[in-house]
Amino acid sequence: MKFKFLTILFLIAIVSGHAQVVSNKDSIITEKKIEIQVIARIQKNKILLRWAVNDPLAWKKLNKYGYSLERYTVTRDNKTLEKPEKLVLAQVIKPEPLEAWEKLIEINDEAAIVAQALYGEEFAVNGADNLQSIINLSEEMQQRFTFALYTADKDYQIAKKAGLGFEDLSPKQNEKYIYRIISNVPETEMDIAYGGVFVSLKEYEPLPKPMDFTANFTDSSTMLSWNFKILANEYGSYYIERSTDKKIFKRITEKPYTSLSQQNSNNNRIFYIDSIANNVSYSYRIQGISAFGELGPYSEIVTGKGKKVLKFVPHLTIKEFKDDTTVNLIWEFPEEGDSEISGFELNRSDEDDSKYTTVVKNISVKSRSVVYNKLLGTNYFTLTAIGKNGNNRTSFPMLVQPVDSIPPSKPVGLKGVIDSLGVVKLTWTHNTEKDLLGYRIYKANNPDEEYSQVTISPSEPNTFEDKVVVKTLNSKVYYKIIAVDYRYNMSDFSEPLILKKTDLIPPASPAFTKYEIKDSSIFLEWANSSSDDVAVHQLYRKEDDQKDWSLVFETKNKEEKFQDKNVKDGSLYKYTIFAKDESNLVSNPSPGVNLLVPKYSVMPSVKGFFAQANKTTNTIDLSWEYSNNEVDSFEIYKASDKDALQLIQIVVGKIKRLSDPTITINTTYKYGIRAVYKDGRTSQMDFYTIKF
């Protein structure tokens, strides 16, 4: 039996679990694995199932042997059953016989397409559109398969009649099911994997509203556009409706519209061009059709008017400078366009962008030049022809720059900081010149060296970030900036900015240069640290075997010597000196000096030294007292009227008296005594005078 067809305008790749038919210019390619793929649509009291196989030959065999449908109850009352409960909903589901299609074919062209695909002796598609150029490259069975699945997608009743759908009217709200669609084709003929879906009535959701629907109104036409990829799982095609009063909408496409109804189907968006009358308000909306034939909610309404496009565009050609602030602009515009416009407007911007401001209005239709006398350093001009019906056309921009030899003002307000990582952040007051291009940054490590530029090109913002090495001998860094305009006129240098680096390097160590022990004091001299940022020098001392050092001298000046009077004879002293800088960093200690103070001190004189003339023995008897156990001996000295003082006797430390027999009558004698210690020190001399 043969059927007459309307011309078909589309091809669809079945989505969301349907057979994936992928088209290109050369062929229709099916996936290697043959399987049944299933989708479900939840309604309030029933579950709708749709399926398809992804291979034309498998589809043909399944039309012969049919599908079986099983339902497994997996959960009940939110509890998983230990063993799913199996229910066979249908043992054989396959297309209804040809006789059952005849009445439906008379009223439904879509049914005729599916019936012809299933039972027609031939399957031919009339027309010379994009669809034919794709389909003619495929075999007849692939054509039957493609059109049958696509048509079933638009009408769920046809899908059920073609053995590709089923309504489960017995699900319960408290249960969740797995549906399995199983091939009845013997495995010896073809191995077809079953398909399944896991759903419950609680998952019901209304169909979504189409999104991202836009309209672009031009001369006598509207281009409608929407992103079909966003809701590709819900909708395969759409109805487009139009209204002139926003109340009564009518479909402007007899058949549902899909992405493959257009030349380029590799886009995420669907485009549709509608012819309209200019200056009439039109409103549009779209409605999606699900794979179960359901109509979704309408999209948002978009409204607009078509406008006639002005044929002619003005063209700025010549700029004649009168002075630094005045220019005469000349343009071209065909005289035959004068009757379509009401005049011209001159627009200006600082940059070549969309932010143009109209600076001269009401320029006459016959004019082809205009004088502008408020030029800045850089000016972009456009000229707009004002159409009588609001259909304006604007020229391309023209750059106008007068001669400029005046540099910008010297930058001011330069300041900055350096952090511990050496990151420098500079800021300054922004110049006010309109033609300012930017700033150039210069740097030096010493105040007397030549500054070097650190920016490649003028930097636009009035901030700059630099990086310096903190651990260097240079404790400061110096910056200057200049301003540059669009003509590359350069300002004077700003005042220099001096930034002190974060100090991470301790100062150099001082060093001792001379020392001397004299008069029971220690005299020290040293060379101060060579570092510039030294704040103080500190001299430390340690006596004998003491563990801790003591600060004995600190100077913030340039002193380089010190007399240590607080020392004891016979003691060993160690000295070292440190330098501390302004950041409280301390140098390594200088090489130390170890000094022993000799025991040079004079001991107390001998007490109770006495001389007595002894007439009996013709001697002078001497006696004394001295209780120090460290005394090794006593030295006895004598002088007379004729002889000078001289040593006459040394006695051991235990003896405290001595008799002098070497005397002469009527002679006056002067005796002296001093103690000599075991360590070599001596006491002060004590004297006694007597006449014999």
C-alpha cells in the first residue's frame, strides 16, 4: 500500500535516551553498540514510557518480533525491598497492523509518514531543501527509520501505535520502579541490549518554559532566536506564534520547527526569519513539544517593530585645521539621499568606542561641512544622517589630532612603600590633561647615578608596582616619574622619591685597632662599622671565666676609644664590640681581645715601725708589725748624715725585729722598711729617724 506525503522539512537527532542518529554531509552513522534506549515522563497519576533502538536494521527486526516490558518495584514507603517485585506489563509490544492505521491516516499526515515507513512498498521524500540533501545520501531503510522515530517524537499516540511507547496506569505514589524494555528478537539473529529507566510518581515536574528567546527587528523582517540545547532533553521541536496586539497569537509555522530546519544545524541556537511590515508592532512567543507530544508553557513574549533602512551613509573625508582648537570637517553624501533625511549631527568621543556625544545638531540637509572649535588633544568624530522615519545611518569614525607641542604638567604627590619581600607600590596624583597617554617610571639605586626607565611603554594608571632586591648593600632606592601625552610630549621629572628598603642585612662588624694597660686601667681603641645605617656601638666585657657578657660602654656618636678603669690587678678581661643599625639589626661581634692586668699596685705600708738606741749593746734595735701572710720578706733601708739611703738587710716575712750594730756616736740615722709580697708587689716605704 502506498501513501501520499507532504514535503518534510526536517531531520532530528533523537535526544535524551533515544536512538542517537548523527548526521553529516556524507552519511548517517549509527553507534557500534546496538541497544534500546528509554526515557520516561512522569505525570500526576501515570508514567509514560518512550523508547527506540539505535540501529535501523534492529528497528526493522523489532517491528517484526516486538518488545517486552517488565516493571520491577524496588522501593516502597522509602524502603528498599529485599527482592524487587517483578511484573510483566506487556509480553509483546510492536506496531499495530496496517488496517489499524487507515482511519488515522485520513486525518493525520504524521500517521501517514509512520505507516509508510512501516508498511509502504517504497519510501520517497519529495522536495529540494536541506533535508533532502542529507537524506538522499542514506539508504531507504535508514530513511524509514529516521522519519518514523522523528514523527513519533511529535505525537505520543503515534509512538504507541508504532510500538515505541507505553502508558503505565497502575503506579503508586509510595513506590519506585525500574522499567526494562527487552528485545524479543532471537539472539541468533541479532544481539540487542535492553534499555531501562528508574522513576517514581514523586518525580513529577511540570515542563519548563523555553529560555533565552530573542528577536532582532530589521527592515521588513524579524530574526527569532533561542537556545534549544538548554532544554534539549525536554523539547525536540517548537511552535512559533505571532501577535499584533499581544492578546491573540497565531502559529506562523504549520509544522513544528527544529534546529535541522535551518541550513547550519551545528549551532546551539535555532533561528527563524519572519517577514513583517515596517513600523507595525509584532509580538512573538514559542512553545516546546516534548518527546511525548506534550505542549510546554509559552516562553516570554518579545516585541518590536521593523524599520526601513536608510540607503545612504555619510562618509567623513577631509579635516582642515584652522588652529589648535578648530577644525573644518568635510563629508560626502549622495544628493539623491537628501530627500530621505532631515539633516545631520556631528558626534565626538575621546576614544574610538560607542560613547559618542552629539556636539553639533541640526546641520542642514544640503551641508557637506561643519566647523568644530573645541578640539582636545585627541578627538574621534562620526557624522549621523538623520532619516525622516528614524532610520539613521552613521559614518565610520575619523581621528582628529591638532598639532600639540605642550607637554603635560610635572607629576606630583609621588609616594610609595616597600614590604619585607621587596615589593614596591607607588602612587601619585593623576594628571588632569585630556590627552594624557600615561607615565614613565624611572629608578636608581644611588642618588648620584643616572635614573633608568623601568616601564616599556607609558603606564596608564597612576599606580605602579616594582620589585627590588632587599638583601643588597644599597639600603635605599630612588624613583622619579614623567607624564607623556598622545603626541609623546614628556613632562619634567617629578621630585625624587626616596624609599628605604626593609633592612634584612646586619651592619658590618667593628674591629679593635689598639689596646694598652696602664695605671691600673685598660685603654681600648677600635674602628667603627663601615655601614651607613649604624645607630649605636656597644662594648661588652667578660671577666675571667664569667659566662655572661656585660655592657660597659655604648655610644651613638663616632667615639672610637674607651678607658676601662673598673679593673682589678691580676684579672683577665675579654672585650668585644658590636654595631646595631636603625632597624635594630646587630652585627657579628668583632674579633675579641683578652687582656691580663698585672699586679702593679702598691701595698699598705708597714705599721708600728720603731727604732731604739741600745747603749748596752751599742746597737739600734728595730721592730715592726705586719699581719699579711702573703709577705715574703722585709727590706730594711738606712741613711745617715753622710750616707744616702741604701738597703742594709733583707729578712724573711716571719721576722719582726732587727739590730743594727754598724753605728757611730753622735750620728743621726734614718731607717726605712717595706714589705715584699710573694707575687712581687711591694708596700709603701715607712721611715723612722733616731740619733745615737
